Amino acid sequence: SICCVNQCDALMESIERAIARPIASPTAVIELVSSLSTDTVAAPRNLSRSLGQKLDRIAEQHKGHVPLHGRLFAQWMSHAFPN
């Protein structure tokens, strides 16, 4: 059978492979995500200030780190890669 690749899964695999930890600093996430591309989002790109601020707020709730497998990061990723 033929299966479609889920772009969200592919993005998360790239992030997990690059960071190799369940948490990361907001700066590391921004640097990495700005270098990732999909069929609808070209890289490199500058992420908006508001996306950076949202990521900082997530980190503030978690002792300065972004949990990569949490609901808030998943929501943030949906803003960073809307399609």
C-alpha cells in the first residue's frame, strides 16, 4: 500500500535529530526552524517577532526551555508552518 508522508512528522524528526534532547532553548529552536522548509514554506526564512515571543512564553513556563513534545510547542509549530 502507498502512504503519504506527514510533513509534521518529518519536521519533528528533523528537530529531534538536530537537537537530540527533549527540551531546547528558544534560540536553538528559532535557528533550527528558520532553516527548515516544506512544500509550502521555503527556507531559510526569518520568523516573525510574535512567533519568537510565543516561544519565549512557552520557555518561561518551563524554566527557560521549550519541551519539544508538549502541546504548546505543537501549537507553535502549526503557526510556524501553517500549511
